[in-house]
Amino acid sequence: MVENRAVDVDRVFIGAGCNRIVNNVSWGACGLISFGSQNAVSIFCPQNAKILTTLPGHKASVNCTHWLPSSKFAFKATGWEKHYLLSGDAEGVIILWEFSLAENKWKYVSQLPKSHKKGVTCITAFVTSQTEAIFASTSSDCVVNVWKVDLPASGGDCTVTCLDTLSAGIKPMVTLSLAELPGSTSHLILAMGGLDNKIHLYVGETKGQFARTCELKGHTDWIRSLDFSLPVTINEEPHNLLLVSSSQDKGIRIWKMALCDSSSNFDKKKAANTLAYYIKGPVFIAGSFSYQVTLESLVIGHEDWVYSVEWQPPSLMENGSCFQPQSILSASIDKTMMIWKPERTTGIWVNVVTVGELSHSALGFYGGHWSPNGDSILAHGYGGSFHLWKNVGNEYDNWKPQKVPSGHFAAVTDIAWGKYGEYLMSVSDDQTTRIFASWFNEAKLKEDCDTWYEIARPQVHGHDINCLAIIQGKGNHRFVSGADEKVARVFEAPLSFLKTLSHATSHQHDDLQVDVQVLGANMSALGLSQKPIYVQDAVPSVLTEPPIEEQLAWHTLWPESHKLYGHGNELFSLCCDHQGKLVASSCKAQSMSVAEIWLWEVGSWKAVGRLQSHSLTVTRLEFSHDDKYLLAVSRDRHLSLFSIDRTEGSDQISYQLITRQEAHKRIVWACSWNPSGHQFATGSRDKTVKIWEVQKEKSDVQLLMTLPAFRSSVTALSWTGSHCQNDDGVLAIGLETGLIELWGLSLNKQEQDSSFSGPKAHLLIQFDPFMCHVSSVNLLAWRNTEKNDESDDMQLASCGADNCVRIFKVSFV
């Protein structure tokens, strides 16, 4: 039996979008990129465009992440066995993580002892040595904390101590940058900028407190980003530090801090009254040195707020010294990223590279980052999307777009596998429907059996999308979606998608392609409906390799074929029967008349039934595998079972309520049928899962068993058949905490089993929390594959409130 066999679970795919906030992304010296997706810290590898893992720990949305060391300090990180990551959330909590390169493993180190009272808005760090780093954090609570972290040379744990707490006044700071002052290894300079349009400079020792030195004025709107260079030589003068700043005034400013003569003879109060102080800029003291601050350059080129500026990371020279390239990357809400360099003859900073996003749905970039070696640049956008360009030119620059991971940037509400399991479709509160598939040619190239990408975005809507049903049976690919509106919408796959799917899966769908005349769809500027584009109207846009964001947002829409009117409130749940003849739908409800379930006939799309039973929202609907029954569960804590009869040779459908009974003590969130019988499972907020069986003779349902209570609400269930003859399959259970468990079920006595003592359930495996969602699991779905039954490998898809779509491989060893 299954309980005697070990179960192994592997991560196949994670799809997630980036939180829409500045300072959310960081590119580490180890080459990996971190970002926040809802409460999770996600890690992705730019080489294979794959999200590798998500880190659970935050209880609120992750606002910012920062690597220790970041790409800026890659030249110092050669030989580091462990890298570290800082993440801050919307409740002010900062967590330190450890990543072992040799073991490729993550470890939660600690939560910083002193939390901010409001959301963390920026974290910056300076790596002083292989065993020590200084970092600062700022928050909406108008406080800046400066920390020292001692990194273990070999073994042992990190220790974090707070060096200083600085008050930013009544207007919060939103950006920070730390640097070592040129000529002095014991003094650090901290620049902070925010809502008062000024840059504030603080100086402190690496082990002591920070003191305010001066303000830099010039920007006329909020300061959005600050970044110090490494010390550089300008006009044969060493010991210059450059600070670049960007603002919502659309401008970028470069400030120079030059080492003056010894400060022993310097009187700051006297100097502050001189004309030179105002012409050249302020002077400040650090220890026995004084520094003159001047505006080096004003850089204008962006047409909207400049959200981020970043110096190109320094490179290590052959003689062991490091070289700071004179190159700045800027990212703006005007949908462009620019690289700026000074002209060789005049020294004037000019724009040498511009890259951008041209899709109509884009609303600009929230940040831009360099790769450690400076040959790639990454932006993250308003739509939770990533955009990566790589310089592939030899003698001259040639920046080409690269593949990146993608996914939803709000809670994923529903998922469904394609008819033959060849793709996974998901819908979300981010108002999009997306399709993920394993790209066969890419997998072949990388000798990887599962290289998954987003291959289409069939629906881009104006309302949050709550539910989804893929139409089963023969014919073209179709789906129905329901959003925060009273209308369900039917979509049909265009020819361009069918050809793209053929490229992706290496399966030909020639029989379908002959009949499909619609090439694609487009969206009117102010409309909610997607209009078809016919083959004779346009040139086909078939994707022969995994698409990038611009293609997904613009070229992969499906045309809408029908609207289903009937419900009185926003749609909440949808399901289709296994023959592809009926679709059932429910909406949000607080009365019996509104809570009725509508039945729609596929093809004619007429309403053929209105099933009344519940008094509150029907949360989940599912047809039995022989389509004889429709199961519904509701917020009213009840389950309902309807019999569905189809008259042979006629389109007549009759239905009857068999039973309605209280199933749980709290809201029932989930239900799932046994694929090979008339048993089903229900899951509830009361932390229980119950197994029921249909009693045909009595026209009733009988409770077979209740699984042991779980630690949190049960929010998702999916039952799959088993490869073992003595077993009734495996039940996947998703919890409100984001965790997933697999249970083996033995319900019926087998002929050869003389020891059967009634239905049994046994825990097969609890998924590792680092594999699971970090917020509520919204849906689970086993993949229906055409593979040979002899294979014991199964795939389970899940979606959650953490914006993630996940696919797992489950193996019985």
C-alpha cells in the first residue's frame, strides 16, 4: 500500500511577479536576484530565467531586499562561501538570511531585534571586510537605523548589533546609500533622501555613532534614489567620492566629495559665511579630514519621475586594485532605462544607451540594476514584470532582451490544467489570465525535462478575476472566466496560440488549426472585451521561443466569443463537466435567490438550469468524474449534491437536489471528488477534512471519516487516483498558512484484503515550508497527463494569496 512507500516531492516551477514598490529588487554578487512577491522573498537565476525558491518568514508584504554583498561589492566577494540577504516588510520587520553556495541551501538567520514602527522603505549596505558589513534601514516612521553585522569567517552564526538610530524629522526618508570616505578607512558617510527634497549627509565611525554634517539642495521634488561610487581619480586628483541622486523632478544630479587639506585649521562656522562656501558647495569634517561637496553634473533626459540610479559595479584589475567605471544606470516611470557616461573630450554626461518597454499596458519602471560584471541590466515594472537586457556586442554595444521569469503580481485565485495537461492556466486579482507551459525545445537544449515559461496572456481585464473553467471535450481550446462583475466571459484559442503551443510542446494540432480562422485578439483602450483579429486581416504572430513581457502583454490575447448574463452579483466559482457539455457558475451572495447555481450549455451558451439550495456564497463547485453529480459547498457551512441527467439523443438536461446538509462548523472552502468512485472530500475553516460517500439507494450522502484536525484552516483540496490497486488515491490538502500535505486514502475493502477494518487515511508527506506558499493556498490541481500509467511520477499545481503559481513533482519511491 501507499503508506509503505516513501514519497518524494521536487520543485518543478514557480511563477510569481514582483511587488510594485521601489527598492524591492537586489542583484547579488553571487549572481542571483532577490525580490518580494507578497509576503515571500523570491530568488531567481538570470541565467535560466527560473525562480529557484521562495523564503517564508515575513507576515506582511516584502517592501525591499538587499544582498550582502550586492553586485556593487562583487570584487570583494571572490571566494566567499556564504552570502547573505536582508529583507524588510510593510510592518517594519527586517530578516537576515544566509545562502550557502556550496550546498545551494538557504537558512533563516534571525529577525533584527529592533523593528521599525512602519514599513521599511530602503536597505543599503557597505561591506567593510569579509567578516563585517555595515547596513542602514529607513522606514515611513521617519527613523533610520544603522547596523553592524559580523559575518562568521568559518562556521558559526552572524551577530547583528544596532550602532545608531537617527531621526529624520517629520518627513520620512525613502532612500539611503553608504560609503567609505576617501583617505579614511575608519569613517563612513551615509546619504539619505526623501520627502523634503534635500539630501542629508551623516558621518560616523565604523563602530560608533553618526553625526549630521550638511544638506545638499537642488532637487525640486522627492528624492527617490541615491548611490555612492567607489573613490575615483578626477583630473589626476585622487580621493574623490561621487554621489548620484535622482528625483521626481525628472532630473539626475552627480555630486562630488573631494578630500581637502587637513581639517586642523578648518573652522566650519567661519567657512559657512564665506562666498566660496555657497559657490563651491558645503564643506564637512570627518576625523582629521575635511571634504568639499560640489555639484559635478546635472543630467536631464527622462520625461517622468526617475525612480532609481545606480553606478556600474567596480571591476577587479589584474594588479589587485579595483576600477570604478564612469557609468550610471537610471530607470524611470517613463518606461525607459538609460546608461549615462561622460564624453571623453568635454566630460559632459550623455546618454549612450536607452532601452524600454513599448507595450500599451506598461506603466513604467520602478527600479533598474546592474549585473555584477556590468554586461546585463534588469528593470522591474508597474505590472510586476521583469525586463532584462544583455550586451551581446563585441566591438560596440548591442543590448538584446533576455528571457526572465514572470507571474502574477496579486493573489492567484484559480488554476486549471489544459484538456490534455499540456499547459496550466491561472487567473488573479491582478486582472490577468496567464498560461504556463513547459517549452520542449528549451528543455532539450538545457537537458532539463521541465523548463516552464509563461507562453500566453489570454485575458487582460479591468476587474479582478476570481474563477476559471477550461472547457473539456473535443474541439478548440476554450475557457470561461468570472471576475468582479456579473458577467462570465467565454474565450476561444486563436490560431497564433495553437501554433505557439505546437512549438512549445512539440505536439501538432493540425486538425484544430484548419478550422480556426481567428488569428488573435486586441483590446480597445477603454473596453473590457477583446475583439478578434481574423487571419485575412493581419500577419500571424507565432512565437517560436518563450516570449518576453512585451510580447505577452500585447500579442497573446484570446478573442472573447460569448458573455453569460444571469447572476446578480460578482462571479465567485466556475466548473465544467468532463464531457465538455455543461458549465456551472456561482456568485457572491447573501440570500438564497442570489446564491443559486446556474447551468450553461456549452456551444449554445444558453442557461439550462438554476439550482437553489444555499443561502450564502457557493465557494466551490465540482462535477463527479462520471458527470452524474454536481457537488457544491458554501459559506453557509453546508454541502449540496445534485443529480444531473442527460436524455440520450437529446439536449434535454434534468437535475434534482439529492441532499443538503451541514458539513462543517465553519465556512466550507474546498471540495474534491474521488476520480474512481462516488466519494468526495470537503475542507473547511474549522480545520477539518471530511470524506463522504454518495448513497445511491437512500439518495443521501454518508460521512465515512474525518481526518485528524489540522493546525489552520483548510482552503484547498485535490484528489487523484493511485497507481496502487489497494488504494483510493492521494488527497492533496492546502492550508491557510500556505503549507501543503499529501494523504493516502483507503476507503473500500478489497477482495484480497481480509484485515480491512474500515476507511483509513494516513499522512504521506508534509511539504518543506521552503517549497510551499507563504500565504493561503487558494487551489490545488493534479495534472491530467497522457503519459504511460506505469510512471509513478505525478505533478501537482497550486496557487495562493502569495501571488505564486507552483508546480511540484510527486514521486513514489
